[in-house]
Amino acid sequence: MIDRENLINALAASMGVTKLDDSRYAASRYDAKTGTLYCNGMAISKSTAEKAIKYFESVERKCNSDDPDGRELKMIYRCAIEAIRMMQTEKVKKLLSEDAKEISEQNKAKRS
């Protein structure tokens, strides 16, 4: 992933672009202030995350707990649900916000 990012930045620099949109060309990141997840060139808003939770919950309910494959699918959906919810808790938001500041400072230092 870093090689790809370096290649894109090098190509952009050779064409005269000095600043790239970090959310589009950098590794995935979460903006705790807005509740937006940036990955693969997409901005996934808090409302989209809420829709994802509802979707995973509805599919989870349809899984058969008596079947080993159904139980495994239920766990996969539950994992996704809890990961999205965890991402929205205040403690995690604070941690990710601090992490983002650190990364931003490191990127500024690299550019200097």
C-alpha cells in the first residue's frame, strides 16, 4: 500500500501537483469529528455506518444457529456490527483523533 501511495505522490509531483487529498490516496483513516471513514477513495459517513449496522443485524437474524456455517456467519455479522459500534464510541473516537494528529504531524515532517 505504501509503494502505491509513493508512486501516486511521485507521479503527481512530477506533474506539478503539490498537495493530494489524503482521504483519497492515503491509507484508510477515520475522522472522529465527523464520524466519517475514508478508505479506497470513498467517504463513508456516520449515517452509512448506521445503515450497515441495520443491514448486518437483519442478515444475522436470518442465519440458522443450528447449522455450523450459519453460526459462523452470525459471528461474522456480529463482528462487523460491533466493530462499527466500537468505532463510534467516545473513547475510540478520542484515540483515533489523537492518532490522526500524530500521523498528520509525521506527514508534515516528511514533506519538509
